[in-house]
Amino acid sequence: MAKVAAIIGGGVIGGGWAARFLLNGWDVRVFDPDPEAPRKLGEVLANARASLPALSDVPLPPEGRLSFCGTITEAVEGADYIQESVSERLELKHRVFAQIQQVAPATPVGSSTSGFKPSELQQGAANPATIFVAHPFNPVYLLPLAEVVPSPASDPALIERAKETLRSIGMFPLHVRKEIDAHIADRFLEAVWREALWLVKDGIATTEEIDEAIRMGFGLRWGQMGLFETYRIAGGEAGMKHFLAQFGPCLTWPWTKLMDVPEFNDELVDLIAGQSDAQSGAHTIRELERIRDGNLIGFLRVLKDRDWGAGRVLKAHDERLRQAMPAPSPQTAQPIEMAHMRVLPGWIDYNGHMTESRYLFAASETSDAFLRLIGSDLDYVAGGHSYYTAETHIMHLGEAKLGDALTGSVQVLHADEKRLHIFIRIARAGEDVATAEQMLLHVDMAAGRTCPAAPEVLARLMPIAEAHKALPRPAAAGRHVGQRKA
């Protein structure tokens, strides 16, 4: 039975939370009095469906069930986790928490607040121990960070469970040990924002010039190394101490206006809004969101390939999803599902379809998983033996497109001490989009010639081969290139 998340407030942030939970298999109940909430959340969810699966190399769980509720009570009753994302008005949040705790006094309640401390949120609550800050970043369905901020009144065990809940949906809970206004990230952003407002107001730079300075320079560094690690490198071989000795004295120079704020009046608003319209007005907000999401996917996948930063969170989530998958049943008279994949942006050619090389990649992922199943894994290879692919014949039967979930299965056609003949199906929604027939030879890598597989490998392989003898031989098995279909 799916777990239930209650989302109170279905705007941009609440909608992102709803999408993150839904696409990770949770049922989601949403309360938002705005009659436009279903439409707005639907648009956020459409963007999430098009982007979040592209970060995972294994299929996400079946999508949960989304429902809109007429009252807070209906939304939170029986929920496993509650996320509050209403407007940043403390009295409103207090009213919401009071209604929540009338029916769910023991359920974890995370607040998306970007500024209030948890002790402020807990004031007057029936059970302060369950209320904490879980501050995300937009788009919530792609960016993993959630600042988790407890207060001294919080239940430490509940906070740990809440952090595990966030990890289970692919997020990175950053435990903020001491509560402070605006937490960690927004305090930093506020400093940058203040300086940017002065630069615009004083006519030093336009909104576009400031954004170019960020995205063409230090923004790229921050995205994968943050602030302190970036400056550590800037210190050269002597490291951070050298950097501080070189640049620390300039902190006393009157470079910035961080302790001062420009007057926030209509003139400043019109100046910034006008420049922003000139910079980005050619695109709708939804177009900008899709551009942003596509760029974030590219950045995050590069980090994932390198097992670094936010990419490490994505890899950990993939592994969590893999562990939740049912184990293959090898000794049965049916092909064995061995690989689950998602068609990613880099897999697509100019026609918008999965390119030929990726069909071979999908087949290789499937055969590699089967080899691991029978014991020919990396440890086995390190011992000097492996299966080498001698021949592959691929047939293209359908068109796989961006975001499609693919399943790779293996049928053993023949096996002996030295040879392994398999038939691979790459399927989408139960229908084959490609097949690959492979002949693999067992090799002594040092000698460079075939040899019998180890007894422990054969002990796993041969029962599977015997069970698969009962399967009908695939019609495409043994085909040559250009052979007419029967």
C-alpha cells in the first residue's frame, strides 16, 4: 500500500513537493482553496513528468494517486507525512498547524518556509515536537536540497525519520544544527541579492549583465564545488590559509553594501521589472521553466556520471530504487528481466528517437546484468576470467523516445563450458522495441584464449539454460542481416 503525503498549499513550491512525492510512488492529497490550484499544479506536474525520470537510470516506481481535498482535515487524516507550503505569513501558518494537529497531532509536519525559525512556527501548537522546517529549492522536483531545521522542542527521532522520508524521494536533507532566520542558503542568497539590487539601482549593471556574470563564471563553479571548496583551489598548493592571507584583508575595504539596503520603492521595482522584461520577456514562464529544467538535467547528469555533488544523491537514489525491485527468478521457464532503463536526452538522435548505439548499450546493460547474476562479476574479472561478446545481431522493431521506460530480458538459447548464446529483448510497456542475439565466449584473459568457465559460474548458469529449453525459440533467433520476415 502506497504511503500518503499531504501537501497544504499547491502553488509553485507545494506543486513541486506534490510532483516529487507522486513520481516516487506516494499517494498525494492536496489542499489549496485557490480554484485554479488543480490547473496550476497540473502544469507543474507535467514539467516534472517530463524531467525527473530523466535523472534516473532505473524506472521510478509507479506514479502515486493525486487527489484534491476540500479541507485540511480531509488532506492530512491518515497521512504519513505532511508538508506545509502556504504563504509566508506566520499567523496563517499557525492557523494551518492548529487545523492539522486537530486530527494528526503525531504526524511529521515539514514547513517550506524560507525565513521563519521552527521555534516561531511551533508557537501555540498542540504538539510542537512534530513541526520543523523542510525548506526546498525551486524546482522541488529536480533540486535535491531540503534544509531540515529543528528547534530544541523538536523530537530528534521524528526528525531522523523525516530525513529518511526525504531521502526516499531522492532529496538531500541538510540538517541545520542551529535555528536562525532564513536558515543557511537564503541568508547567503540574500547577501547576493542585496548587492545585485544596488548594482541595478546605481546604474552599474543591468539585470541581464548581472545574470551573465553569474552563469558565465562563478555560478558554474558553485554548482559543483560550492564556495569554500572553490576558494580552497584558488589558494593553490598552499590551500585555504594562503587564500585567506591573500584576500582576507579586502574584507575591510568598502567594496560592497551588504550592510545597507536600497530604498524599495516603485522606481526601483519598475527599473528592475523593465530590465527583466527586456531580458526574458520573449519567453513565457512555462517556456522558461522547461529551459531551466532541461539545463538542470544536463548539469545534474554530468555530476551523476562523475559521482560528485548533487550527482551522488542521484546515484544513491537509483541504488535505493534498484534494491526495491523484485529479485529475478533465474531457474524458471521464462525470460529473466535483468535491466530497467530510461531513455535519456543524450540517447536521442536528430529524429527524436533512440539512436542505434543506445540499443546496443541497452543490450549490453542487460547481458552485463545477467553475467553478474551467474557470478561473472567484477571480482570474477579481477581474477583473470570473463565472458567476451563475439557476435551481436540487433533488430529494430519500434521507436523508443525520450523518457520511455525500457526493460531488458534474457533468454538462454544454449550454454556449455565455453559458450553462452543468449537472446535479449528490449521492451517498452510489454512490447519489444528491439531484440539482440549474442554469442559470448568464456576467456582466460591472461592467455588470450577461450577456456571453461569456473565451476561456481556453471553451477548458476546451467540450471537456467536447462529451464529455458522449455521456452519456444524466438522467431528472430539465427536471422542474418537482410533476411525477410516470415
